[in-house]
Amino acid sequence: MPALSWVRFSCFLLAFACSAMTPGQDFELRAGGSVRWLKGNMHTHSLWSDGDNYPEMIAAWYREHGYQFLVYTDHNTLLQNERWIDIDKNKGGRRAFETLTTALPGDWVQTRSVESVEQVRLKTFDEVFERFAVPQEFLLIQGEEISDSFEKHPVHFCATNTLELLPPMKGDSIVDVMQRNIDAAVSRRERTGVRTLVHLNHPNFGYAITAEELMQVVGENFFEVYNGHPGVHNSGDEMHASTERMWDIINTWRLAKLNLPVMYGLATDDGHSYFETTPGEAAQPGRGWVMVLAETLTPDAIVESLEASRFYSTSGVHLEAIGFTRGLLSVDVAEEFGVTYRIDFIGTRTGFDESSQVPPGDPEKAAVVTRQYSAEVGAVLKSVDGNSASYQLDGSEIYVRALVTSSRKHPNPSESGDFERAWVQPVVAVRD
């Protein structure tokens, strides 16, 4: 068997090994005893690539805002080795530098002058970790945004917990680019033993990736259903499906047609802009995150919980518990005074209408636009107003997930009018 085929086979095995949604498997996700909810952001940029702030100031922001972990994901780079930048000619400029020196006086900040140009040395991941990480309270994780493309269409992945750079692999199509990058990441994980999780970023950025393309990728079990950057089109438009609509299409076909496991949905910041304060503007921090249930605050424990689906994603709604017992999916919201909630249970039943059509407007774009499917794909199976709800699966469902929508608008939305939400990961029905 050719080497690439062995890698694909390894991806296939890893895909199933990482899927916790075994039909009929009962679970309860609730803090207590040795486990707790850990708040984290898995997509962040600093001055090591195209962010506007220093990595140590970004660490300070997340620690001060109640996060337990943060993953640095600069484009095609790790925060390693020696790097100097012009103090004035970078995205943060003099303002970022003065903020840094005010917050960290003394000998922390290193500067030099090269041909009359004042430069500052960027701190490495290890240096920032040593100063800002707090054992079992706040964890920094080394990551990378693998920034690839196909014919000018961006194809980006975030790698969480990587010790070596994962270079873009290129390819002959969107699907090929995605598959080659996943193959390379799985191969690296097997070779090094480092538990790296790779997820697809913002599929609607540039409307580069369709649901039909993403559903095919073996070994990719995570994507961003919500990304806090205002330029990534979470809600789509009249021609393009929203990322949530894509999620339902992807899982319907993966489970019912492609014999692939569930794909999970992550919420991330994709933070670039740490000095913009106008709500809704630029890629500011604090818009979306994951809540991971784990016993200990370590990179391996976080990746393990994510791969076992012991998490939910949110843009502001917090959950007390998620349960699945004898086919009963239950959701309990951590209620806040003056806020109301709607809990929608969403899924696709067997025997669904498989027909689809090209979105109206431009039939020539059929190959590069997610098709429009019937309302039976990702249908709302039940809606409940309140802070607690459940749905009894009867075995006809291919999968069921839950969406919790708050009556409170997001205070700093990526898209105008967004309400705070929480996304519960799909569960798979038992069928004889």
C-alpha cells in the first residue's frame, strides 16, 4: 500500500478513536468532584504574525477576563527563536509598545537600535509561559494557524498543542488541500506522540469551503461553527449557507452516507485587535470560546476532553450540565437574572429528503457554493422556552444537537444583532 494510503488509513482510525458519540453511550457533563469547566480560546494572533499586541499582553488579557487556557495560533509560525520587530512599524505601533512597558516595567522589555530604527524583541512562548501561566489556574498552549490556500481561496487550520511547525501542504483542490494538511498533522502526531488537535477555521472566510467539501475530509472532526472575526461571514448570505447550516449538512452526510464520525463545532475569537474598543468592530477578543470539562489543566487533558466531546461552545451562554441517558438529551442552563432562553433541539431523521439545488443567482458557481437542501436536513425537532429542556430520541434521528439562544444581545458581536448562544455537540441515535 502506498505511504499516503497508510496515512489516510491512520486518519480513518484516528477519526473513530477520537469520536465519543458512540450510539447509545450515556454521559453527564457537569462540574463536581475532580472535574470542572475550563474556559478557553483556541484561535489567537499576536505580533508574531498579524495581531496588534504582544503575546504577554494577550496572555494578561485572557487571564484577567476569567479564562483558564489560551492557545497561540499565529500564521505559519511558532513563538520560538529570536525575533526583533520595528517598534513603530507594526500593527500595534507605539501604542502597543507603551502599553507593554507600562504593564511590565524593568528589564522585561528588550530594545535595540539598528540603523537608527528602534526595535523590540518579541518574547517566545516559553518566556511568556514562565511569567503568566499559573499551575491549575491559567494555561498557555503553543499552537499555530496553518494558513494554506487553493487558487486564492484561504484554507486555514488551527493546531492546538504542537511543538513543531506544521507547514502548509498545498494540493490540487480544496478537498485535497484539507486532506493533505490533516494527513500531515496525523502523521506528525503519530511520529512524535504529541497530542495535537487540528481544526478547520472559518469555512465562510472568502466563502472558500463548502459543506460538501468539508464533509469528505477523513480525520478532521472539528471546525469553527462560530468565529469572532467580523469578516468571516458566520451567518452567510442569500447565496451562501451559514456555518450552522453547513454543520447540519456535514453531519447528515457524514453519518448517513459517508460512514464518517460526527464533526464537532467550536467557538473561537480569532483575535487580532486588542486596542479597538467599539463594540462590533474589528477582531476583538472575548467573543466566542469553548467550555471544556476536565480533571486537570494540561494540554493533553484539554485535547482529550475535546476529542471525547466533553465540551460545549458558547458566545456568552453558560451551561450547568449536558446529559444523555437512555436516549434522553438534556440541557440545563446556568440561569442569569433577567435573561430568558430558548433551547432548540436540531437534527436530521433517517429517510430525509436528499434533494438539493444550486442557490439562485449564479448557476456557474455551483461547484464553489454549498447547495441548498430540504428543511428535513437539520430540522428543529423541538423548542423549549426556559433554562432546562430535554429531548427523547426515538431511534429515527441520525443525530441531534442543541442550540441555546439567550434573550440578551452579545455585548460585542462579530455580526450586528447577534444574541448570546451556546452550541451543544451532536449525539447519535441508537438504531437496530
